[in-house]
Amino acid sequence: MKYINFEQINDMKPLKLLAMFLIPMGLIIAAVPQNKTNPYKLTADELLNEVNTRNQFLAPDAVADMLVKKDPSLRLIDVRSQEEFEKYSLPGAINIPIANLLSPDYTDILNQETKMNVFYSNGTLTANEAWMITRQLGYNNNYVLEGGLNYWFENILNPRQPSSTSPDEEFAKYDFRKSAGQALGGGGLSAQQASDNQAGAAAKPSVKPAAKKKKAAGGC
Amino acid sequence: MGPLAPNEIISENTNFLLAFFIGIAFGWVLESSGFSSSRKLAGIFYGYDAVVLKVFFTGAITAMLGLLFMSLFGWIDLDLVYVNPTYLTSAIIGGVIMGAGFIMGGFCPGTSFCGAAIGKIDAMVFIGGLFIGVYGFAFTYPWWEKMYMAKYLGEPKISTTLGMSDGMFGLLLIIAALGMFFVAEWAEKKFPREAY
């Protein structure tokens, strides 16, 4: 059996030594497939923290208010299938079926710092899944419509009149929902004209203008 | 994980501090490789000394292998690493000017500071010329702007242009570099110079 003779290595020309190191490394890197994975940016702990705050959920009233006021920063994203989207969608919504969420066509829409993206689905589940995935990829400014379309139908488009013993806020909320529902094509057609919409002014999270990721410049 | 600054793992200021230390290390390596001597540097054009080719190409290949392996291990996102945008016309013209200046002056911009740091007068004169060029270009920029911005190609990579993986191109580059080193060492023997 032959042992490595270090004197022999010392006597070797630098070029040979370099080749002995570089060529195997080159062979390895040429043979392995390229790493094209899209890595998660948040750790499990960080995501759990964010999930616990439930800050991603937007109250339907806040969204309805923005819709009625035609807030340009709002972008509704329907994560249901294209069929369902064509049957019914919220005004101005765009369709990104959850199956295509990671398609590069949509990266510019989902990973941006100017608009407020609000995912919605029938319930909350699918929209929240979309939020979790985009959040783990490190994207900001994505939110979830709380309660989804089901809640939206029941409470924004067809609000129930509160009982006469309810507190004033309930009535204010009802009035706002009714007017918003009418403006957004709902069925609440009873005659009374609602005047104010205090409830709609529910806190709306502002878009964080975080610095766009800059590539580091370099030079010789 | 990486790159550290774009992913905001380190602040912009920390980034500059790291660059400062890396710069000092770079200068030290240049000096200890003999890059502060214009005669040694110019040797690459006459064949008697190929240290420029060897040091810079070894550096480039080492960095390339490092980046490719770090990307493989998921340590760095190569999409966030800056690639110089290519303006073909100005790249060719700039390359010719830089090459001519290198042959005549015996320095490239980085090595001239290296030479000046150890008191070489020719390096200081070179730096003077460098500043005249920089200011001359800046003040007459409107004259050149159209040519400067011509033939914009984006950020092309040779590997994607040739339709091969980055790793495959890396291997070819390593083989090409070793071939060049071999030729360079042959040239050093063929065109020797006694003292320079």
C-alpha cells in the first residue's frame, strides 16, 4: 500500500498542485444539478410569531371601506380557481389560483412594496395558505380577507338588522354595511339611506415602504 | 442567507467596514505578489512574467468555485448578487483604452495605488493620469453619452448564452485557465529577462 508522500507534494510544481485541487472541484460543480430552489426567508419561529399576532387578517369592513373609497393602494387577489373567479369575484380583483402562486409571472405582484395585496377565498383557509407561503418567502404587504367571501356575503352584502337593544355601534356598523353593500352590488335594498360610516374607518394597516432589495454593487 | 447586505443580515455600515478590511487584505496580497512593480506587471504583455494572469485568474476561479458551492449549499442567493450590466460598445472601447494604458503605464488602477502606497513615483504619476482621465470623462460626458449607453445587453451570463449550466461553464473555465497558465509558464522560459 502506498502512502501519501508529503515531500513529493512539496516538490510538485505549483501549477500541478493547483490543477490537482481545481479540476476535481470543477468536476464536482459541473456534475451536481444547479440549486434552483426558492428558499424560505423566515424561520419557523419567526413565522409562528407572526401567525400568533394575526396581523395578516383584514376586517371585511376595512376592505369594504377601501373598496367604496376606491383606495388605489388596495389590490384584491382571488386565490380560488379561474372557474370560480369568473363566476363571481370582488370588484377590481385579480385572479391568482393558489396552484399557480409560485409561478414567476406573479412574483412582481406578490413581492412589492407599494400596494396592499389582500388574498381572499371562499373561507379563510386558502387565502391564509397563500399568505403563509408568500410570507415565508419574505414578501411583505400581503394580507388576508377575514372570513372570506362567505362572511362577506352574509355581513357586507346582506347585513342583518341588529336588534333594537343593541348598542349604537352595532347600528352604525349596520348602516355602513348596508350602504357599502349597495355600492358594491349587494342585495340589501331596504329604503333607509345610511348616512355615516364610522365603523368603516376601522384601522387599516399601512403599507410599509421597506427599502427595495438592492443588489450590492461592485467593481475592480 | 447571503448575500449579507441585500438580505439585511448586516447593516450598510458593517458592510463598508468589512469592505475596508477586505480592501486592505486585497492590497496586501497584491503587494506581496509583486504587483507594485510596473515592470513585473508589464511582463505579461512581453511574455517574460505572467504573474498578473496567474494571480488574477486564480483569484477569479477561486471566487467562482466558492460562489457556486455556496449557492449549491443554499448559503447565497446568486440572483441577488450584482452582475455588471453590459453595454457592448463602451465595454469594447473601454477595454482597449484600459489595455493600452496598462501596457504604457505598467499599472492597472488597483495596482497603481498599491505601488503608490510603497512610494513608487511612477505609480503616483499613473494615479495623476487616472484622475485627469476620470475628470475629463465626467466633464465631457454629454459628448460620449450616446456611445456610452449603446448596445445595452442587460446582465447576460456566458453560461446561459451558451445554454449550459453554471457548473459546466465553471469546469471549462478552470480547464482554460490551467491551459493558459501552462502556456504562460512556457512563455516565461521562452522569453526570459535577467533583471526587472
